[in-house]
Amino acid sequence: MIALRWGLFQKETLSATDFNIAQAVGMALRSRWEISELEMGLEISEMELTTFLDSNISASVDFCCRQLVRFREEGLELVQSSLKTHLTTGKSDFKFLAEEERTHGDLACICITYLPMSWFKNLSSNIQSEGEKGGWERRPREQLKKHAFLRYAALYWFEHCTAASETWRTMPSKAKQRRKFLDPGPAQKGDRDMHPYAEFWASTWWLVTRRPARGYYPHDCPAHRIVAEAAGKMAHLSWKNKQGG
């Protein structure tokens, strides 16, 4: 029921290709740990990922979950929009699959496992300045074209972490992995964020979300700024929901 969990808690609609990769990452992690809940601290190889890719993911989801989720032109969606409310708040045989915080923690693990895979290594080091050929955009733009799921993982890993709440913070290995995506490395060139994982996902995030309006790339530890801003917005939304709008 991996498709159901993504259908319930995805931050934006996943394409079949994106979901196929996300599912393969999760299955590779579970094959290492042989437990139902995902754990962090592992790196998976391109070969492991390929092993778990489904050659016809749309047909597989339709066969296993057609009463719950489906792929449309827009991507993965719940068959009924009211299904999320029913599964997360009502009495249901699937409620154990719809535990929101735990599921968000698992989805964050998948995103964080994908971002530092071998084909992204060293791409983030020495992000080019605006004055060089192609500018800072070149590397993240090239990788977005080559690798499905990169866009989703870079944009939403920290939102899944935040939504996981205590489930995430109480797992030491998960907290350590999260820090790896935030901690700046040695201060160089104006205290720019030099940690390779932080720099690569942050430049990808910046390209996708800010490029149309802002052509520059902020070299002053943008990873921290992005996550702090997102956490503030999510806290505000949560407060508004509790107040009834």
C-alpha cells in the first residue's frame, strides 16, 4: 500500500515516473533493514534502485490499489477526495497505513536517501557564480532534466520532516541525517553554504521556486533560510486550522 500512503500525504501530485523512483528507494531501504518503518543512515546504490523499479508502475498500482488510488494525466491521486478524511480520522482497516506523522517521516527518509545518491555527488561543490558560463543554475538545471523525483525531493524533504514532528525528532539517525542537509561547511567566500548536500538541494529548490522572480543565488547558507521559512509557514497554517480558518 505504498501508493496509498503517497496518495494521502504527497505534497504535490507525483507523476508515475516520480512515484516509481520513490517506491524503489523505499523498498531498497526496507530490504536493508527488514522492518516496516524506514530508517536512515544508509546510502543505496544505483543498482539497488534499479532492482526495485517497476517496468509498468501504472498497471501495478491499478492492479493493487484501484479502489483507493490511481494515476491520471496529472499523476497519482486518491479515487475519492474524501478518502483522506475517512482513512485518517474514521474507523478503517487501512488506518494504520494513514498515521500521518509516521508516514511523513517515512516519506522524508525516501527524499533524503535519494538526494545524496552517487550521481549527485560532487555536483554541489563549487556552485558556479552568476558571472561564470551558465551561472549557478547550470548544474541543478541539468540534473532536473536527467533525474525524475529530484524536483520533488529537493522541494519537499524538509516539509515532510516538519510534518513528521516528534516521530522524526525522536529517531537519532533521522535527526543526524537532517542536520547533514543543513549544516554549513567551512566558511569560504562570504560564509557561503558549502556543505555539499545542503548546497545542491538548496540550489535546486531556488532554481525551481525563485528563478522567475529572482535571478541571483543567495550564498549565505540558503538551506537554513529555506527550511526556517517553510517551518514558519507550516506552523502558521496549523494554527489557522486549529482556529477554524
